[in-house]
Amino acid sequence: MVLGQVFLFNQMHIFGSINPILYLLFFTLYRFESNQTVLILLSFLLGFLIDFLSQSGGAHTIATLTLGFSRPLIIRYAFGVTMDPPQSYFSDPRTLNKFIYLLFIIILHHTLYFTLVYFSWDAIFLIAKNTLVTSIFSLILMGIILNFYPNRK
């Protein structure tokens, strides 16, 4: 039990194991009306490349593929079903909708990623903690980076 508690507290180093995952900007910058098949292929390649470089067991690939498949549903939910979705993230003036879209992308990815990394019911609190903390830092950094892009109308 003591080893588990030490492990839980050692995970809180801000850039030790809780790193913001910024490659999710790809799903934000990819145009909404673009080909879905190409997005799924690029999602696989992105996840596979990151898994290959970080020597992880495929968690990034599964999480990015899930995002690639569920992205149209997230767009419809975040920007409204009855309204026409914007052509890109930057062409929509509704800040709250953009925030909801970004939040859903981050939460879905991080939940899947950390669930696959730990893959145990004993680590449910560790999964929740890492998902929450990493999501907060990812959301902050991605928001800052996206504010540097000019508004294209």
C-alpha cells in the first residue's frame, strides 16, 4: 500500500509525467469540411508515429483513431445540430462553442489514453487524476497557442 501511495504522489511532477499533449492541435487545425477518410488515415499515422518515437504500446494510436472517427459527432455537438458547422475552427466567432469543442477533444483523448496506459481497475483514481491534470494543462497551452493564430474570416 505504501508503494502505491508513493507512486501516486510521484506522478505530480508538473513536467515529469504530466505533460500537456499538444499534438491534439492537429484535430483543431484540420478543416471541418475536409475528407473524413484522409483524417482517419492521418490520425492513425500521427498516433503510430508518436507511439513509435515514445515507445509506447499503441495507446496514442487508439486514442487518435477514436478522435478521428468521433470528430464529426463532436463538431455537431459543440457547434449545434441545427446550424451549419463552420468550415474551420477559426472561421466561427462563437468562443464558447470553440471552447466546448476543444474541451471535448482533450477530455476524450486523455481519458482513452490514460485508460489504455494503466489498464487496471486498481488505477482508476490515477487515471482520473492524470486525465484531469493533463487536460487542464493541455487546454491552457492549446488555448494560448491557438490565440497566436490570426482570425481568418
